[in-house]
Amino acid sequence: MTDDRLIRGVGVSPGLALAPAVVLEWRFPDVPDRSVRPDEVDREIARLHEAVRAVADHLNMLRERVLRSAGLEESRIFEAQILMVEDQDFLAAVEGLIRQNNLSAETAFEFKALELRVAFSGAANLRMRERLADLSATQIRVLRHLMGRPDDELAALREHRHVIVVAHELSPGLTVQLDRDQLLGLVSEEGTRTSHAAILAHSLGIPAVMGAAGALARIKAGTTLLIDGQSGTILLEPTPEELEVARTQANRRHKLELELEGAAGQPAITPDGHAVTLMGNVDLPDEIDVAVRNGAQGVGLLRTEFLVTGRANVPTESEQLEYFRRVTAAFPNHPVVIRTYDLGGDKFPAAFEAFPEANPFLGWRSIRVCLDRPEIFRPQIRALLRVAAERRIRVMLPLVTRVEEVLESRAVVDEEASHLAAAGIRAARTLELGVMVETPAAVVIADRLARVSAFFSVGTNDLTQYTLAVDRGSAHLASRFNPLDPAVLLQLRRVVEVGQRAGIPVSVCGEMASEPLASLLLIGMGYDTLSVSPPSLPLIKWLVRKVPMTVCREAATKALEADTAAQVIEILRSAMQNYVDKRLLGA
């Protein structure tokens, strides 16, 4: 096999996929500079507003379609785009340019669009820069309409029954439009294991490779691709011999999947009798049924910020209550751990006013935003108190770095419980309030936090990022982002030890818990509860039932003495190889 047919990236969602490539290049069209006669100016302004109406109608149609296929929450991502396309200040500026310079509607629109894109891309606020994708998408639609071109970035998909989508970057607005029966795989030049698109692909069981530099330049539309979402490889135009090897590999994996399906309904108990609780992480409504089907013992992390992202406004108390009831009803005999808004970065409603920050991910986000903006936090707390009167839930506070943040949150809970009681609304008197440990600061003061917390849950994605000073979203630094680094493992050991001494439950809910080697290491370190991506539940349960607890403990003891992540991986592989096929032990 020649190197020019092989592209390497980061395997973010396991599985093999074979299908023709559909290359999504949603780019700005070449707009010719065109002037009009003075008597044509009014017609150009009318064309501008007709194009805006048509695009807004199309976006609303997409919103309705996604509403039917994916649900209310996912459909709201188009609300922000509709607001952008109908921005009256921007349209007035385009009108002024048409009148002052006798320009065609598309020429004036492109000029003002370029100005706005430059302002967004140069903003110090990362949230503004990351909204550039939504802004560009709406501007492209208007320009294409003005130039008489189709306003459909997914038109190429209609030509194939099954496809592998290749893109520079997979935005949430694009992702929610994809037909999941038609989509066999994803390839993206940007993205890492912990990017939103990667977590979504993993949760939906779609093989995906990200961080595939140069993929768009090397993959032409219609090229047959064979992608391996575990090894992170993309093979162009595989030969019959290569396909046969892939089929053999796929058959082996299918046999394992059948065995894993059998394990899904079995208890998660090691051969030497140690019970492990396996819960599911739920990001989107689609994942609820997958978690139930794969035997999740509740939800260890229910993310709530997807209710906000892409929306024009914050969801109401009633909307949140309805969603919490929906999730908890799916797990009537198990707890559901609901994380309060992890806002920040690009996760704000469109109308939310946030001050500029050079680095928002080290700034005003998560619990800090909630405590500073009670109009956002208190309705959510009320919805949580109301559902807690009906179902067993726990509430987790994200990015806690100070004891005061827990105490202030507790005060809000107490106040809202009193208000609900006074209003005669059925609600719990209090909430089980725990801390998501995801910063070195929280690890250092874990003993103090344990005094005011009902439980700990470790978010290994951010803990790894902040510990190693590695941006988890950077494809260029993907090889340096490793939760098996000794610096991370030593912090994980401290958290579980503090929790055990304090007598509070401690779990792990980051992506680390979904990785085969890492999950066995965590169990050996003393974590009896793991919350994993729903499609990974059968595999992790199968591993738990294969490997004795004594082996996990011995491996964890040795791993904690290692100097490098590579040594940790070798220790774990060596310890587990007598119990598990080495092909499953990818780290």
C-alpha cells in the first residue's frame, strides 16, 4: 500500500466504514464586482430583502425538519442563525452601500459580510471567533441565493444511499442535519477526541476520524473510503485484498459485538466478585434510548448546556423540567446526575451578553457564570428541585475551584426551595449537591470540598487539559493530550482517596472511563462507579466481567509509579493481555 492512499488522523469513534466520500466545501462563492444604474437601486434593495426572507424561511424549514427528526433541543441551533441573517443593523449597512455606490445587492452584501467576518475573527473573545462558523453559513446562503445558486450544503448527499462525510470542520449546525441512516462515517480535518463533534459521533456509534490534516486536498468527491475509527486511518480506493482484510476484521468485531450485546444485560461484577456501577453520559436526547438499551445503571452525567447552545434565549423553567422528567422517566430505578449549566467559551445563548476575554476557557464560565447570573441559575435550580420531588437525582456543579462556590450554590438551593414551598408548588426540600472535579485546584482542596459536597465526579477531559496545559480542542496537540499521563493519574488517586476517607461516593464521568485500558486502571485505583459513552457500555461491562479486581489493583499500583504515559500503557497492556484480546487494548 502506497502512502499517498493513506491518511492518518485521530480515531475518535471506533468502527469500520466503507462508502463513497461526500466532500462538504461550503465556501463563499466568487462574487463579481457589479454596478447598477441609479434607477435599478430600489430593485437591488428589494432583491436583498427577498434573499434574506428566502434564507430565513429555509433555515426555519431546517429547524422544523430537525425538530421532527431529532427533537426540540437540537432544532434550536438554527434560531441563532435566523437572528444573524435578519440582523437589521447589518442589512441597513448593506442598503446604505447599495444606495451610495450604485452596487448590486451581492457585491454590497459581500463587502459588508467581509467586514463583519474580519471583526468576528479578530475578536479577543473566543466565543465571538467560534460563532464565525454560524455567521459564515448564513452569509453564504444569502450570497448563493442572490447569485441564483442552490441554498443546500447537503445537496451532494442526495446522490448516494450511504456516505462518508468529509469536511474541514463539523459544526453542530451541520451535524444535526445529517441523515443518520445514510451516514456511515465522518472525516474532519479539525477536531480531537474531546471535541463536541467527536463526543457526538461516539455517542451515536458513528465511526469517525478527526485531525486528518490535508484530507480535503487529497479526497475527491465519490472516492471510496475505508475508515477505521479506532486506529484513526483513512484508506483511499482500497484494493480487493485490503477490503478482504477489512471484512475479516469487521467479522471479528461483529462477533465481539454479539458477545458484548449479551454482556449488556449482565451485572458488572469482576470474576473475583467486585461489583462496579456503570452509568451513561447523556449529551443529547438521542442517547437516552442507547443508554437504556445498553444496560446503563442510571446517568452519571446529564449535560444541560445543549439546551442553551445555538438558542436565541435561555430555556424556561418549564422547558427544563420537561426534559429532566423525560430523562429520569427512562431510569426509574436508578439515579440521574444532572450537571448545572457548563456555560462559557462558545456555549452561550445567542442573545447573551458576555464581556470580551482573551481566554474564555480560563475565564468567566461554568459555575462562575451561574452564580453571577441568577436569572439563568435560579430557574434551573427550581426545575431541579421540582423533578427531585418525583425522581432520584443528584446535582453536579462544574468547574468548582473554591469552597465558597459550593456554599453559595447551596444557599441558592435553600432559597428557591423555600420560595417553591411558599408558592405551594411540589418540590424537594433540598438537593444532593456534588462537585465535578476537573481542575488541579479542586484536587488540591478536595478534602475541604468533601466537607460540603454529597459526592465527587471527576471530569477527566478538563482535568487533563488544565493539568498538562494542553488545549483539548487542538488537533496539533492531540498527541500531548493523554489522561494516562502520570501527572493526571496522581491527581485521580488523591481524589478517590479523599472521597473514601470522607465517606462520599466518587466516580469518573470523562471520556477516559470509556477507554478499555483506562477504565480497568480506574477500577483498580478504587473508582467503583464509571459513567461512560452509551455505545461503550457493553464493552466496558464485558471487560469488567473478564478481568479480576486483583489484576486491576496490581496494574494500578505499578502504573502510579511510572514515569511516562507510554510506560503506563505498557504496564496495563501487559497486565490485561492474559484476559483480553490485545486488539481491544488500544489506549
